[in-house]
Amino acid sequence: MDKILEAVVMSSYPNNVKQGLVRRVIEAAKQPMDSEQCWSMLELSTKLYLTGDTKYKREIGKEVLEVYGHYHPEEFEEFFNVRFLLSLLQEGYGPLGKRSHYVLDYIQLGLQFVLESPSANSIFSLLRIEVLRKVCERPSPKQCAKISKLLTQHPQCIPTGKHQVLFCQQLIRCIGQFQCISEGEEDIMEFLEQVNKVSGLLQRIWRTQTSAILPSLKELFTIISSTEEQEAPSNALASVVQFVPLELMDGVIRNLTNDDSITDVQMMTAIGRMIDWVSWPLGKNIDKWIIALLKGLAAVKKFSILIEVTLSKIEKVFSKLLYPIVREGALSVLQYMLLSFQHSHEAFHLLLPHIPRLVASLKKEDSNSATSSLEQLAELIHCMFFRFSGFPDLYEPVLEAVKALPIPNEDRIKHLLGQNAWTSQKNELACFYPRLASKSETGKIGLINLGNTCYMNSIIQSLFMASDFRHSVLNLTEGNSQPLMTKLQWLFAFLEHSQRPAISPESFLSASWPPWFTPGAQQDCSEYLKYLLDRYKKLEKRIYQKLKESSLMSQTVEHHYLNKTLIEKMFGGKMMTKIRCLKCLNVSSREEAFTDLSLAFPPPDRHMRGSTSVLPVEEIGPQFIEPPENPSQLTGSPWIQRKAPMARDPAAPPMPVETLGFQEPGEAANPLSGNASGVDAAKDPLLAFGEQACAPKDSRSVPDLINYFLSPERLTAENKYHCEKCASLQDAEKVAELTEGPHYLILTLLRFSFDPRTMKRKKILDNVSIPVVLKLGFTSVVYDLCSVVVHSGISSESGHYYCYSRECTDTVPHGQPRDGAPKLASDKQLDFEIQWYLFNDTRVSFSSFESVSNVTSFFPKDTAYVLFYRQRPGRQSCPLHEALAEAGRLHGEPSLHKDLMEAISKDNILYLQEQEKEARNRAAYISTLPKSPLWWRDLDRDKDDDSSSGGCSPAAGGGGSGSFHGLVF
């Protein structure tokens, strides 16, 4: 019968004819037959099953084996013996020892017919040894899956005792080497099924033998923490972790993070590879294990590991949000990474270029998963905006992308930030930040935040950018007896000449610290500035002598400035306060000096009329500059181009100006005037155009606040004035007038007021339009805006400070005559073309006046707080202006004294040495990071093909061959 069957199978008859003949043979096999015939048929069916070159032959072999196993059990048991199985497993099949891919399938097929035989235990013992040997040989995923299928169906064959633990460890080793070498969808799905079978076997073993779990996990950690492997272990290992009971998590993580035998490099490598597991589809609880390990590392203060791994992996985790199949886990890991990384903006800023594209992709997907992820992502982004304010140029495109999504309230934001930070002790992270690579492309130098010291940093940068003040400070002679001014001189010198991207103002902070300030707490930058200038004003009476010795001032003005300190020369102005008794009309006057003006906001019911003193930078330039023919050619914001406002008829007369105070004979009626530098606005179309472009109705402007500051105040009721002439309390009118404008006019917008209902200071968030050119009409003095300190937040005790600044000088072009009408620097370029800079602690970037003007409209909590204006020299310049201009022409940038130059030179050399050492250490450190595919491939996959079924389409991750392979492997 075996000859007949073999002849039929090997014949060239059609399969349907063969099938009929085979049916007859199989039916005949159900009848009793001698042992020899049974063996012959069993040998033939085994041959067909193990060596058949077609699926049809293997199917016939299987059918015959099953018939004989069922109808001739004694002969089958005798044939399916231990020696035969050992030979199959170790030597292969046939005289040539051919290795068949179907040996394990054959054994699994035959086992069902010998389970009750006397030889069953011997077969089980053999297989327990042989499956262990097999997995030690690192079989392919397909063969591992066959072993797992065999052992799952016949658990009696699973190794026991110590061999069982070893088997689990070796099986994990096998999984670590699994790779899917095909990009076809069917092959990928088959690979996933194979991995699930293998990891499912581990789950089965762990359920019955929990003692095997920890040794298995130890082996897993050994694999993923190895720094010697040429290739990274397979992400298929994620399938193993999903079956570890979560109740073991705390103990496992605690043991790992407290194991002194694990080096930082090993731990960093392991957690980096675990983070790569977010790419593994269908894995459960992977994100929980990753987050638990990150938290465990934070608990033992392994911050260097956390920082390196976060910065190297966060972009890749972010890119996985494109794929619905792994999105939930990736978003959980991303949320923890960002919310815990609160010592620096570095991790969040890595994602900024990619957020708009991802948001657009998720909106396009239009699924429940995408909608939910968008809302969570928007919440996360607003948390980061809140934590790391001061980057309007970077954040504006992101804000535009998420503007239609819900905004979390502040309590929610504080809750998320409060429960996730690695540590509440900021100084614990000081040695890891800032991670500075190179100097800003602006050429400017930042200041390191020493723990909520942004209020000081923003003031220092504003003072430094006040070039006349900076030059005067740097020109102070060696041996100055005033230590605080000397410290400022050194700080300015380092800001001018250091090669570092940012320097620490620690020495200056300790010297200038107001005694009532709380260390580590946010402070009011205006309060700090007032204290600083007041200290200098009181202690700098010797400064004049230093100025005289440096020949900065001419002999003709020596007597006039004999009693003025440097602060008074630069920031000092004078104000006349007049009080008029409303009964006898007697006026008493008192002149006071000031270094800044604190401008309160008018009550909500007091509407200020539009002021023509604002010359909007978008439309107004300096005098004698013709308007450009093509406004679109003007330089705008580096981060967005905006439409210029429409203007009315440029020939229209200027808007009326509010009359301030009471007018005495001979007094001008307009302390604030729109007539810039004496040019008639009605005759200058450009000026008239600027006057019409006022701030929106009901909005505030800086001239509004100055007008309110200078407007009359009624003294009545409890505030009645004691008139000396009347010798009694009388109703009176009080008014302040500016009698002498300072060289630098400092304006503080009083945004913080006390709320008796909440017993807290609240912030006025009103947008205030800021003119780039401001005219004070009392002496026809014109001021140019040079710095704006911005407060981001809603409380004076919290939030963040940063500043916008520009260089503002009176450069006189060489060879031009000084004819009484000085040519200003702004004559050469319009005000809005002058380069602005954004100073935010260590970060310095290019900016524009447009960014200054629009920051509050995009970020409502970011409001202008302290403004620095510099006085332009008029047709009859003051002696100080002439002296400063002359010094600038003769000397250029001040030359520093010897000790200071040597200190800067030594520090620059030290910095280069530090950079070299850091580069070597970082190169060695980075080389240990686990290798993984380039993260940006995920984001760029469908960049130019919106119709493809890549990661951005609703079908992405659902089995589409276009993206699935890149996603998983």
C-alpha cells in the first residue's frame, strides 16, 4: 500500500485525481493490517511530512500519520519512540541527516497519540532537555514560535526546576535577537504573531512558577543594559514586559535603581532602549514600566541619566504620536518626560519645530484617538508655556497651531507641574544646567539664572544695552573705591568680551541683593532696579572725579556737573509738583529729582483720548526720511509677517491732544506732543500717517499713562490741602510737571495692585501700546525706545521676566559737518529696521520691534512692565550728549584696565579647556546611547504625498504597509 501511495503522490496526475486515490488509501488504512505494513506507511508519511517539497505532499503525510496514530496506536507508539525523536532533534531526518523545518510540528502532531503510552514520560523528559538545548542555539522567530506552540499545547514538556529558570532566560535571549527582515504586511503580521506566541509561553510559565519572574527580568535587564553589543536588542522584548504583573513593579524598580553594581552608563543604555519600546505595537503597560523607571531614577537623584536620555529620546517618542496603534503609550511617556523636565526648557524646545506639523496631521486624521491626543497635547503645551515663558519668537507658530484647542486653567497647570517634577530642590540640578554649546549667533551673551533671578538678569541686560551708561561704567578707572560699581564694571566687561555663551552674575547678585528679598523667590524687577539705582546714587559721589580723570567730559561743563553722580547724569530727571488752592488760587511749588516714573493705570471708567505722541514704528520714521514706495519690502518680524494697518487720508489734520494740568501764562499747553523733533505734522505726510494709526479704541498707550500721571489731582475730603495763605484746610488741585528730562527715561507700568477681596496682589493684564518714539513737549525732547522688560505671569511673586533691547546711539557719519542739525543713526535706517534682541536668561536671540509690539496680543500674560527710553540730541544738544558723542568718536568701545583684561583672558582660556573636556566626555557618553532609527523619518514619511496611507492618514497604524514597518522596527 505504501508503494501505491508513493506512486500516486509522485505522479503527474491532477491534484483532484490524486486526492480521490489518496482517499481510498486512507480508508483502507482504517482496516486492520500487519505491523510491517503499518511501519512502511508510517515511514512514508514521515518522509512526506518532513521532506515534502510541496504543501500538498506535507498535507498527505499529515493525514496518513493521523489515521495510523488513531487506528493503529500500538504500532504508532512503537514507531514514535524516544530514540527516533532524539535522532530527529539532534541529527535530522534520513541517512543524510537533512534538517527539516517541520521536525517540531511533526513531534507536536505525534505527541497527541502517545500521551497515555508507557513511553510518554520518557518522551517528555527528552523534550524538556531538547527544547532547552534548542533555545540555547538561538533559533529563528519561526522556530521559537513552534517550540512555544509545542510547549503551550503540552506543558509536560516545559523544563522544570533550575532548568525552567534557565529556559526562560534563554528564551528572552532569543527574543532579544528577533528581527523582521521583510517589509511585506503579511510577513510583519506573521512576525508579530510569532513574538506573541513566544512571550505568551513566558506568561504561562510565570503564572505557574512566579519564582521564575525575577531571574527572567534580571536577564532582560542584562540584555538591554549591555554596552558591548554591536546591534541593539530587538524591540520585541517589549512583549515580555507586558506580562510582568504590575504588583511587582515597585519592588523591581527599587532594586534596579539601588543596585550599586549597575553603572550609570548601563542604566542609561537600558532606559534608552526601554523608551524605544514605545514603537512596539499591541504592547500593554510598557509606558507604565518606562515611567516607573524614570521616577525611580529621579528618586535616587540620577539626574544626569534622566537628562541625557530625555534629550536623546524625546523627539522619537513625540514622532510616534503619528501612529494610532502606539499613540496612547507614547503620549503617556511624552507627558512624563516633559512635565518632569522642569529645570530647563531644552527638552520642550526640541519639539517646537515639529509640533505644528503633528497637530495638522492629527486634525487631518479626524478620529477619536486623534481628537483625544490633540487635547492632551494642547494641555501639555500650555503647561510648558506656563513653565518656560519668555520665548515669544519660538512659541508663536506653536500657539497658532493649537489656538483652536482647549486651554487648561491655571490650577490644572500648576497641579500637573507640581506632581511631576523630578525634584523640588532646584539647586540639585544646578550642575546639569545650562548645557551650553556655543555663543549665540547674535554675538550677545546671556546670564545664568541662579534660581528665580530672571528679575535681575533682565534689568542687567537692559542697563548693559543702555550704551552710554555701559561705556561710562567700563571707562571707570582702575582702583575705583566703590565696590558695587566695580562689580558692575566687571560684569559689563564680561558681557562685552567673554567667549562664554552665558556668564554667572552670582558675585553681582550677592553685592546688590536688597536685604528684604527672600533667597530663591521671584522678586519685582522694578523694585530691584529702584533699589540698585538708589544705592548707586547714594554711594557714587566719587564717580564724577573718575569721569573727569578719563577726560570724558570737557572743562566747559565741569562746573555744571560737579555735584552729579553717574546715575543722576544717566537716569536723573526733575519734576515740579504744584498745588493750587481752589479758594485763594495760591500756588505752591516743589521740585524733586527722580530716576524713574511709576505710571498707574487710569480707572476703567476713564477713557483717554487717542494721543498723537505715539509715532507707530510701522508707519513713522525719523525726520527727513521719505516713506518707502513698497511697504512690503520693509523688514518685519523674523517669525511672522503681519499686515500693516490701514491709514486715513495722510493730509488730514492731526488729532487733538489732551491739555494737561492747569495752564499758567506763558506755559505750553501740550506737555506731550505729536510734533516729533519740531517737524510740522500737517506738512509731513509720514508724520500725519503715523498720528492716525492710533491704538485700538479703549486700549491704553504709554502716552495715555503719562498723561494720566501728569493730569491734575483733586485734593478733597480727607485729602484736603493745608493752604498757608488761607491758614486752613482747603480743596486744592495738584499737578506734576516734568521740568528736566533724564538722558535715559525709565517708565514702570504699575501693573500690580492689592485686591482686598483676595488679600493678594493682582496683575493688570491690559495691553499697552508702546511707541518706539516718544515726545515730551515741555522741552521738545524726543526719546527712542531702547529696552522693554516683560513680565510673564499673573502675580508679582511668580512668573518670569525677560527683555527686548536694541543698541541706541548717536553715531555721526565720518566727514559730515556738524551744522546744528545732527544726523542721527536712525537717519540711515528706519526705526523698525534697527535690530532688536531678546534676552531670556542664558538665551539671546534676534528679534524685532514687531515682536515687542505684538507679544501681549499673542501671549496675554506677557506684558510690558519696565521701559527704557533714550533721549535724542535735539538741535541744541545738552553738554552730556555732546561729551558722550565726542568720546564715542575718539575712543570707540572703552578700553579696559589691565586686571580686568587679564581676568577675561584667563576665563576665556578656561572656557575653551572646559569645552574640550566636555566634548571628550560627552563623546564617550553619547557613544553608549542605544542606537535606534532616525526619529525624523517618522515625521517626514509622507511629507510630499498627502494621499498616501502613511502616518498622517486616518488609516495609519492600522496595518498599512506604507508605514507599519518603519513604525515597529
